Amino acid sequence: MSTIPELTKQARDLMHKAVENTRREFSTIRSGKASTALLDLVRVDAYGNAMPLNQVAMVAAPEPRLLTVQPFDKSLAPAIEKAIRDADLGLNPATQGNLIRVPLPALSEERRKELVKVVHKLAEEGKIAVRHARTDALSRVKKLEHISGDDKSRSEKEIQKLTDDHVKQIDGLIQSKEAEIMEV
């Protein structure tokens, strides 16, 4: 048997995870500056498995418009280069010795607008996750027995406030990421 505070805490935790997930997704979207997080979602075919790039190589951002990838196993360099090229990030890696250089081309206005659309889509997914946590918590509160109507309506207001706060956090993430992308 759950209590209202437990249900509220569960909802808060789920909403917080949704915001953090949105933040993590945003970090993989390219803006004007090089960020190692840009390659976090790249998966490399290595040793018969699709492995995250950061498990088969060290990624660094030595310059604002350059990422370097150093494979732990030199024989994986071609597979890593192919994975980066196929990741649909608009990047063209080049191997030099045992180092893969990934120059970041300047973003065109059109590409910036596409990235902003991607940001809005990811943010909407985050907001949907927050709202889903709200809906789940509210339906569980309604099912509770031996609880007064006042307590239920108070908890519904609290859960709605949590939802509004987390949606605002996502909106803040959108604004800062959009500004970062559109900055030339």
C-alpha cells in the first residue's frame, strides 16, 4: 500500500530522470563548439558487438572545431571512422597514424535550423515523459483508499506543481541549447 508522499516522491524522481535524460540528449547535439559528448551515441562494430565509442577509444576536444579519437586497439580505426561517418552527424573523420581527427565544419544556417527542430523534438519527448509520470501518479492517488478528498486534491495540486516545474526546466534547457546552436 503506497502513501501520498511515496507516490509524490516516485513522480518527482521520474520527472527528474526525464529532465536529466533530455539534458543528456541535448549534449549530443552539435553546436558551434567541439564537445566529446557529440560522439556519445556513436556505436562501433567491434569484437562482434555494437559498442559505445567511448569503450573502444578515447575522445578528446583539443580545439574548438576539432575532436580527436584515439582507438585503444589500432585495428579498430577503420571501424571507428566508418561508425562516425555513418552516425549521420555530418562529420567527416580522417585517420592519421593511430589518431582519428574529426574536424567540425561550420554549421550552415539551414543546418542550425534543422538542429533546433531536433532539440524541440527531444524536448517534447522529455515533456511527454514528465506528463506521463504525472498521469501515473494521479491515477495511483485516485485509487488510494481511506484518504480524504482534501488530501487527494492537495496531492493532485502538488503533483501538478512538480509537473509545471519540470516542464519549465526543460523549457530552460531548450532556450539555452537553441541559443548555443544559433550562435555564429
